[in-house]
Amino acid sequence: MTILAQTPAVEEPLPVARKAHPGRWLAAVVLALAVALLARSLVTNPNMQWGVVAHYTFNSIILQGLLVTIELSVICQAFAMIIGVLVAALVQSANPILRGISAVYVWFFRATPLLVQLIFWYNLALLFPHLSLGIPFTGMSESWPMNALISGYTAAVLGLSLNDGAYMAEIVRGGLLAVPPGQVEAAQSIGMRRLKILTRVTLPQAVKTMIPPTGNQFINLVKSTSLVSVIGGGELLTNAQNIYSQNFKVIPLLMVAAIWYLVLMAILSTAQYYLERWVAKDQPAAHRPSLRTRLATMIRQKERA
Amino acid sequence: MNTAEHPAASAQTAQTPAPPDRLEPMVRIRGVHKRFDKVEVLRGVDLDVQPNTTTCLLGPSGSGKTTLLRCINHLERVDAGQIFVDGHQVGYTARGGKLHEQSDKEIAAARRRTGMVFQQFNLFPHRTALENVMEGPVRVLRQDKHEARTRATQLLEQVGLGERMHHYPTNLSGGQQQRVGIARALAMDPKVLLFDEPTSALDPELVGEVLDVIRCLDGRTMIIVTHEIGFARECADTIVFMDGGSVLEQGSPQDVLNNPKSPRTENFLRRVL
Ligand SMILES: Nc1ncnc2c1ncn2[C@@H]1O[C@H](COP(=O)(O)OP(=O)(O)OP(=O)(O)O)[C@@H](O)[C@H]1O
Ligand SMILES: [Mg+2]
């Protein structure tokens, strides 16, 4: 009895000691020092002219360029997604001619540099001085000078949409391929037809796998709009260049543009995170953690590694 | 409540016995051949399924049971032969001594006469149980949304899932998912229900709940591919034994299961019983 009483009924479980990571700390200190030095040289460098940067950050011409950048990105991404779905649907078509057309489209627009495409669309008038639309054999037709139609802006919309559309087509195709074939059979078994299966069953499920690459693609597109500056598209970089070509404050104005691109990217990444969470709504709660628990898991995984 | 719409009521009227010899078969299969590349999987299948009867399709693995079932709603093309459901030919139209595949529209219409329950359930993962059941009636049959919802709710209650209507498939057990699958097929009011091993993807303890639901559908025309011999003995009006791509024998459960004529049937039954 006395012996039993002396033994503690419940033993305290031994806690696990935290693992020490001296190498990690060393790396962190070295990196922090390097960043601090770089930051200091940038901040204190008189050539950066931070005052000028601050002055132009909210300059109306810059803000107008920013607006055009956003507008171009959104419009072109919308067109690209429409093109992407159409072309991906054609790729699945039973008609070999339609399949061929879509394959050539994707090949052509992915194979040629975007810059070349943009300059080409801008100079379309050299190839076709007039755009004529008419009904064949009726003599009814209308003609416009190409130069009036293709401004820097329309060339930008054309070039960016068609180029991005080719990439989006591949993303949509990949997303559709990831939907299990049983889904199509289930839809067929309740009497659905091709278009309905696409819009009601496969495409909604493909969206989930399409979001990360589409986010990437959109981020690329936003930055690609800066290429439009070579044809005077009036977006952020064009306007920044216009300003520095007059006052020669090249570096500060490039900084202003870079700052706005960084801000746009931060907003887009956050938006993408919430979008991914929203489409995961049919998953059990454990599969769609909040931003905080996801960060915590990431840190823990890094520690374990 | 409108009794004509009630599933139990329609099942009862369907049960009214009629002399089987005077009925046109609900499913008529004539000389169906099907090959995958070089392998002939169906070698001239003939089969009649009478209305309001349960037919269980038995046979060893690879004998072509799934393929035959999938031909009945044209999920699989045939190479020769004809299949009729409720008098309408499925998938093809005979013209000039040849079979010509029907248009997307005609095929879809033919598929509406059959309901299919899949081995892997194949529920739409992005829709709740209720939405899965409503999808066909609303999007294909263009029924009024409220009516479809009422009917889908009744069907889900009938299969014992009244409580879980708003769950997504990932939040349902296999047995529950399969019962939603059955409700989804029933919602289209098909002439024939096709089941491809509806319980073989389930944990053993969930098999019973799905078989119970299928039992309650007695009185409809059903073709069930199954390895559950006990269930077949109890529920089937006709047992069809397939081997090597053709129907080897068919008859009542007593005939086929107790006194098989073919040694191959006997062999198969000895292995599975
Ligand atoms: N899509 C396909 N491509 C090629 N061969 C196939 C295909 N589907 C089925 N087969 C072959 O056809 C034969 C019959 O298959 P089926 O699935 O109809 O058999 P089953 O009787 O349902 O068998 P189990 O009891 O294993 O389900 C098998 O040899 C199979 O390998
Ligand atoms: Mg099978």
C-alpha cells in the first residue's frame, strides 16, 4: 500500500526539447547584414533621389499610366480567357480541321516573341493599308484606313490578348485533362450534351487546377504590358519614360514604376490566395486553412526539414 | 402533395403484374459485338430484359459485363449489333444496310431513357448532394427549379439522406455517396436503371445500406452487374451469366444458381460461393 502510494499515479510525459539550428541562425545573420548594407547603399545613394521618387509616385501622368496598365491587363486577360476556353474546346473537337487550327494558333503565338508580335500589329498598316469588310459577291463593302484603326493601344490589346490567349488555351486544356473521365460519363449518363458538359461539369472543376497557372500568367501579363512602351501604349512605363526623357531623372522614375508594379503584384497574390480558398469550398474544412494557419504550417515544415 | 410525383407511388404502380409473354421487352440486345483494338470483348450478345424486372449480370472478371452495360447507354460504341431501350434504338440508326451513329442530340435523348449508377459513384464534386440530384432535371429536362428541388429532396429522403442534402460529396461516406448516385439516376425518371458493381468500391460495413436502397427499387426495370451472389439470389427475377463476351445461360435464380447447365457457370459459382 505505502509503496503504491509513493509511485505517482500519472507520470508526467517527457517533453521534447526544441532542436537547435546554429547554421540557420548564422545564415540569417549573414543575410540580414547583406540586406542591410544593400539597403543602406540604396537609401543613402544620392543618385536615387528619393525626394524625386516621392514627388512622382502620385504624379497624375504616372497614375494615368498605372490605370492604363491595369485596364490593359484586365481587358487582355479577359480576352485571353475567352480565347483560351474556345481554343481548348476546339482541341477536344472531333473535327480534325478545327483541332489543326487550334494547334497552329497555340504553336504560332507561343513560338514568336511577344515584342515581335506587338511591333507587327502596330505596323499592320504596312501590310494592309486598308481594312475592308463586305459581303462577298454583293458589292456591299466598307473600307477604313488601317492606320486610323490600329493605335498603340489597339495594337497592344490585340498583341497581348492573342499571345496570352495561346498560353491560356494550354492552361485550360491542362485543367480539362485533370478532370477524371468518370465525370464526363456521369454527365453523359444523365443526358447532357457536349457544350453543357463543358460549362456545367468539366470547366467548373478545371478552374481549381487552372487558378495557380492563371495567376502566374496574369502576373506575367501585367509586367508584359511594359513592353507596350515600344509602341507608345500609354501605360505606366511609357508615361514614366515620357517624363524622364524630359527631366532626365531616369533612375527615380524607373523606381516609381517598379514600386507600382510591386504594389500591383502584392494585391494580385493576395487576391489569388482568397480565390483559391473560395473555390476549395467543396473540400473538408481541414483542406482550406486560413492564411495564418497556412503560414504556421509552412514555418513548421521548414523547421522539420 | 402530388401523389403522382411520389417515387414510392410510381414504384407501386409499376409493380402491377402483367403477363410477361405479351410485353415488349424493355431492353432488347441483338448480336452486339465490341472489340478493343484486337481483343473481341463482346462476341454477339443477345439479351431481352422484361419491363419491371430485376436482372443480375454475373460472370468472371473480364467477361464483358461492364462493357455490355456501357453499350446500353452508348458510353461505349459497338462494332455490330443493335440495342433497343423502350423500343428506341440506342446510338445508331439503321440505313441502307448499315448502322449510322446518331447525332449528339439523339444520343443524349437515348441516354435519358437509362439511368446509370457507377462503381466509383462519379458524383459531381463541386455540387452538394441536392445539387447533384437536381442537375439533370433542371439542366437537361428543363424542369422548374422549385419542383425539381422538392422531388430531389423526396428522393434523397427515400435513400435515407434527408439530413445530408447540403453536404458536398467529399464530406459523405462511400455508402452515402453511392446512395446520392442512385437518387441522381432516379431523378431523371429513366425507363431502365443500370448498376455497375454498385457496392464493390465500398467498405464491407457500408455494402448493406446501398443494397437495401436498391432492394426498395423493386418493381423498376433494373440491370445490375454484381458479385454479391446472395443479393442476386434474393432480388433478381432473372440471372444472366456471361463468360468470354457472350451470354452463357440465363434463367431464374433457382435455375442458374442451383442447377447451372453449363460447367463454366458451375465452376464460377463454386469459386464465388
Ligand atoms: N477501354 C478499354 N480499352 C481496352 N480494353 C478494355 C477497355 N475496357 C475493357 N477492356 C477489356 O475488355 C474486357 C472486358 O472488360 P469488362 O470491364 O467489360 O469486364 P467485366 O466483366 O466488367 O470485368 P470485372 O468483373 O473485372 O469488372 C477486359 O479484358 C478488359 O481488359
Ligand atoms: Mg466490370
